[in-house]
Amino acid sequence: MEIKKEKEIAVLFGMSLGNDDGYASLKELERLAETAGVDVVGKLFQKAKEITPATYIGSGKVLELKELIETSGANLAISDNELSGSQINNISEIIGVKVIDRTTLILDIFAKRALSNEGKLQVELAMLKYYLPRLSGISGTSGRFGSGGVGMRGPGETALELDKRKIHEQISKLETQIEKIKNERFLRRKNRNQGNVKSVSIVGYTNAGKSTLMNLITKAGIYADDKLFATLDTTTRLLWLAPGKQIVLTDTVGFINKLPKAFAPAFSATLEEVASSDLIIHLIDITDKHREMHEKVVLDELEKIGAQEIPLLTVYNKVDVLTTTEAIELRKQLPHDAIYLSAKKNENIDELKNKILDTLF
């Protein structure tokens, strides 16, 4: 007889120490939770001058969280800030339900989205590196932390039951496997470069429409959906733009704010492809209410990997959603040399192709 899994119902909570828009981050956390299949029934936010070491948020806020949990019937609390094992344990003991953080939630989504062998290896490695220093801190949660569901899925799940020595051994083994794949990818890219084939990468904040654009231009058949991190694996396709004019087009995983450090290796394939590109297409959701902040996240990441000198095309997607008046007003505010298109409706794609041709050939 199959046991029906309890639906996960969550309250989200977060804290900001500065002038950053914590409310916007909490809204994004809500979308991440929905992507993971969690129902969100409440949100709690605090602006504070300092972190409370034992519970991250203030003790008064923890009690507010407990009350919100009880009145809403939630069985899960998700923190927008990364928590230590002891903080997870302390909050869980007070509020009486399982507690996870933003990093754990993203790990869960990645575990479900990774399709390639490398993607699965990267997710398992990130899981082990994240949970290893937290194992002792979460051991006293009376099963509330490791009770299954969000945060305990994916290829790293069984490894968490091993002792720390075996986890270190598994981390070393995964790193060796990933390094081998990385070297193979380097050789493929080297061969492409020797063939003088131009390389173009599509980058953008998660859910900007990169996979939809890639499918439209190359018929790649990538899974695309209106969800954060709908796809995790990097996809590369050859594309003829004109007779004798061929490029390699790469669709990359979406960037996101507050990307945990544990995920830097998981983005290595994407970042390597982008850093070696001849041209970068920065795809932006023109309907995004936090467009400017998300553009900055992407541009900052490009600078970190040394890709800021590579020619960049700014492309605004989803123009089909705008009214004529909205489109006119936005164009007055946005870069005059940008391209405006709809990947979903196949609008203005030829302009993009011609711009790529003019830039590279």
C-alpha cells in the first residue's frame, strides 16, 4: 500500500542588514518554493542592525514565526538567509516544524532539474559540501530536519547517512570525476576554436526565456517552462546564420541573486563556455519588476569571470506581454541599441540573427 506524502506548506522568513530590497528577495524565494512544489501560506521579514547568533533573526521574530506557523497550519519554515546547522536546529526546536534555508531549497530544485551526468555529479558535490559542516548542528532536530521532502531529495540524499570520513572520500571522488569531464569539455572547445567556428552564449537571470529562445533558433528541444531554473544543464548547438556563416550557440543556466558559494562549481561548465565566447547575448525579461537589479546580478557575474570585455548584445524578451503604450515608454528608458523580441511569439528574431552576423563576421 502506497503511503501518501504529506503536502509541504511553508512560511517564509528573512532578514536584511542593509538597504537591499529584502522584500524582493523574499518574493523570489516564494517562486523558488513554488518551483519545488511547496505551497506558501505566509511571509515574515525583519530589518535589523545585527544577526542574532543563535537564531539568525531576532528572538522576538522567532516567536512571531512560531505563531504564524501555528495559525497558518504550515509544516515547514524556509529562511531566505543561509543558516548554520545550529541555527536550523534552534529555530526548529522553538517553532516545532522542519526548517530549511534558501540554499537547501535551490539544492532541491537543482537535484530535480539536473539531467546530464555532470549536472547530477555537480549537484551531489554541492549537497555534500553544504551539509558536511552542518551535520552535527542539525542532529538534534528530532527528525524534523531530515524528515524527507524538500531539501532531502536528489543524488546526495543517501550519502548524508554516512560518517564524515566517508563523506570526505565521496567529495574527493566526485571532484576527480568532474575534473575529468571538465578536461574533456576543454578539448572539445579547443577543437571548435581550431575550426574557427564563432561561439555565442546566451546569459540572463533565471526565467528570462533563454531556453525558449534557444529552441526557437536551433530547434534544440530543451525543456522550457515559466519556472525558476527550468533547466540546469548547459546545451550547445551548431547554427547556420547564412551561407558559410556558422556559430556555436550555448544556452546557459540562469543566474540568480544570493547564489550560494557551494554552487560555484555547479556553474563551472556554463561559466567556462561564457568566458571563452566571441559574443554574449544578455537576455532580459522586459516585464520583470526587478529588471535593473537582476541585470546587475548578471553583469556582476560576467565581470567576476573576466567576460566583461567580450562583445555583448542586450536583448529584451517577452515584448508581446506589453501594451503598445508600455512598450513605447520603456524604450525611452532602455538602451537605444538594444534588441526587442518575443521568443515565445517568434517576433523580431531576424533582427537578432542579423545583429549577430554584423558583430561576428
